[in-house]
Amino acid sequence: MVTFFVAAAILVFGYFVYAKIVENIFVVDPKAVTPVHTKADGVDYVPLSDRKAMLIQFISIAGTGPIFGAILGAMWGPASFFWIVLGCVFAGATHDYASGMLSLRQDGATLSEMVGKYLGPVVQMLCRIVMIALLVMVAAVFTMSPADILTTISPDGIGRWFWIAIIIVYFGIATVIPINKLIARLYPVFGAGMILLGIGMTVALFTTGAINQIPEFQFNNPHPAGRVIFPYLFITIACGAISGFHATQSPLMARCMNSETGGRDVFYRAMIFEGFLALVWAAVAMTFFWNPATGEGLTGLAAAGPPAVVVSTISFAFFGTIGGIIAIICVGIFPISTGDTALRVARLTIAEVLKIDQGPIFNRIKVSAPLFAIVVVLLFIDFGILWRYFAWMNQTLAMFTLWAGAVYLAQRKLNHWICTLPAIFMTFLTQTYILVATEGLQLDHSIGIPIGAAFTLGCTVVFVKKCLMTGKSVA
């Protein structure tokens, strides 16, 4: 329990203190003219209040990511708490704020355009490839996971593919219509609902006494299969700690904000809320399946089934039949907004590259149709495999974003270390993972880790020589 409260205190520190530090480093100009005032088009550039934009940003970045990832990451025990909160405060929320402010100051540019400006055309092309692949995977993941959750409470005869079909149709509509017709009206409600669900889970931890069963941090690895913490924990829990996907979503709200002063709430604090959600679900998962008295540790969590089943089990145990059904519906429906906004950003990115005007609805449909076809194909891949590739691409995209933020700050002789240090860590993490993981080259850790470290050192040297010493971009 003490470990949990220490972790929660770190999130509070991030919300009230570090957020202000990051904002001061970026030198916010309350009088700066934002793109919503210079490029208003009634489709993607539509003015929104900061509160509404923050709730939309939150529900767009959250989905089931901080729930499913936290449940899977809970198998490493309380170590997952510290990755969630330290990653969230010092890397994830800073990453989200940097991407949002860079887009806000560049007419609402998409992530690949920002990366291209500061890291050069080669990295920009790599970023576009990873970004489009990630966005399509996000759409597939947030089609499958809500469908799996809703299936757990559906009557006989209504299975997974029924819900998948409904979600895909919804995506088709929401992706192409103007942002103020559906997203701006409905998604703030979803965002508030997801926050309330997290609060409800927190209250249940106390009222059921489960708060006393949360395990304390230990130096031995409690993972049932003995899987080492680095790099696997840091890839498994992406959403909730740091997620490159968020940088793809930030331009959506950057195109709708009236002032730079809203950035702290819309980008940084929205990520803190996601970290809170992940922390609570990781704690809840552990209280259900941690039994150190019998020496079983988290073997029960490993045997409980996929995350959707775990969510269903926990919801019914905490809230009873009616409350459990409501909670499951919330966890199933709210995250659908993430898949929809992912496809929306993919459409905008492709249109930006191919110079296709997104005013006419036929052009929006023309760009979106192939994306939906790919999503349907991905639905036939095992969820566990899809999640691991999704998580790795997620963290790789975060690496690109953080390096771009570091260059931006260094060029202006500002404190670039708030982006540089997490960029170095994420480079080491992502490269090591793809070298040693089953989904990658499957090298032995004694080989993969030194190679990952050498690659990271090379990236850092390039940054220092080309950016810090000359004041230019890395390009």
C-alpha cells in the first residue's frame, strides 16, 4: 500500500509542479495567434474551449491502452507502478506537451512534418512509415479490445464479430465528418466518463479493503514466467507511461486551441490523467491475483485469461452485477473514440503527403477506404502478437518525437534536457527490445543490450555535434 501511495504522490507532483516547469521552459506566449484563427475550415480547424479540448485529448489517447497495458504489466508487480508514474511525469506528459506545442506553433502540423523539420527527410520518412503503421494498428487494437469486452456481457448469439462490424461502421462515419459534428460534442462526455470510472475503481479499492492487499515493491522479479523487467515491462506498458501514439493525436487539438496557455491542461495534464488510470488498474489487477502468503505471487493473473476477461472479472467483483455491466460497457464503448481519431490522423497524414484537399467529403472517403481495408485484415491476427508490435511501434514513435522536441529546445537555447534524457532512454529501450524480443531478432541479451547501447550513443553524439555545437537541426 505504501508503494502505491508513493507512486500516486509522484503523479500529483507532475500535475501541479513539473507541468508548470515544462510550460515555463517552452516560454508560452498568451498573445500568440493559433492556427484555429488563421486556418479555420469548419472540418479540422474548429475552435474549442480548453476544457473540452482536454477531455477530447484524454479520451483520444487513453482507450483501453492504459487498462490492458497496465493489466499485462502488473505481472511484474509493483515495479510497474514506478514505470507508470516516472515515465508519465518525466517522459510521457513532457512528450505529449512538446508534440502539442510544436504542432500549435507550426499551423497544426502532423507529427511527421514536425519530425522532418527538426530531424531531416530520412528520419521523416521512417517516422511516416512507423506512424501510419501504428495508427492502423491502433485502430485494429481498439476495434478488437472493445469488441472482446462487450462480448463478455452479450447474450448468446451476439459474438465478437457483431461488435466488430458495428465499430467499423462507426469508424467509417466518425473519421470523415467534421470534428465539431460528433467528436467535439460526444467525446468530452466520454473523457469525463473514463475519469469517473478511474475514480470509481479507486473508491472501490478502499471500500472493499483491497487497498490493504496491494503488494509493496521488492527487488526480486515476481513475473510468473520470470521474464526480465528490461526491456519487456517498459514496452508492455506504453499507454499510461509514454506513448508515441499521443503525438499523432496532439495536432488534432492543436488545430482547435484558442491560446498557447491551454497547452498545459490539454496536453500535459491529460497524460497525467491517463497515468492515474493505468496506476489504478495495475493496482486492482494485483489485488485480485497477488497472493504472497501462498507463494503463488502473480501466477493467478497469468492464468486469468486475456485482459478483457480480467476487466470483466474485476468489474463484477467490485461493482456487482448491475455496476459491473455499466463499468464493462464504459470500458468497451469509451475507447472506441481512440480508434476513430487514429484513423482520422492517418487520413490527414496521407492527405498531407499526397496533397489531397480534405474539404470535399469524397476526398476524405477516398483516403480513408484503404485504411479500413488494412484494419479488417489485421483483425485476423492474434491480439497478443498485435499488441506487442503495437507497443514497440508506439515507443519508437515516442523516440522520434522526443528527439524532435530536444532539437527544437536546443536551437532556442532552452533547457533541452527535459526531452533529451527521455529521448536517450527511449532510444536504448526500443532498439534493445527489437534486438532481443521474440518479435525481433531474438539475440541474447548479452549481445542485444550492448548493440542497443552503441546505437543510442551514436544518436546522442549526432545530436550533440550537429545541434548543441552548431545550433542547427540534426538534418
